[in-house]
Amino acid sequence: MSNLKHPVETEPEGFVAVYEDSYRGGGIAIGGYSRRDPSGLAQRNPDAAIVNVVRVRQVAREYHGWDLDSEAGIREAAMAGC
């Protein structure tokens, strides 16, 4: 298994494709990422909602109980080279 992180965990800006997580029977699943091209991301993921990563982190934390760093924490980690 890979220990790579998804951009929702590491990127302070951009867009992601969000799906209903049918595999687990509810909640959200996060797919593709684009830093500056939400239209292209929508074309590649026609069944998904394209959402700003800041909003996705907020929804994931508040409504789905995900443990994600704040935007400030992500920026600090990037500056520290993590």
C-alpha cells in the first residue's frame, strides 16, 4: 500500500472531484485534483462535484469526522519541507 497523501491533505489550494462514497454505503469519496483547471477536472470526472479543496476539508472535518490539518498546518508543513 502506498503512503502517498492525497492533495486534500497537502495542497493549500486547488479543486477536487467529490463523489458519494457508494463503496462504504455513504459519506464522501475524493477523486481527482487540479490546481487551476476546474473545468478540465469536471470533464475528466463527469459524475463528480468539483469543489475547492478548502471547502472539501471543512466539510470532511465537520460533517464526516475526517482528521485533516488546517490550511495553516498545511502551509507550515510545506515550508518545513515535509
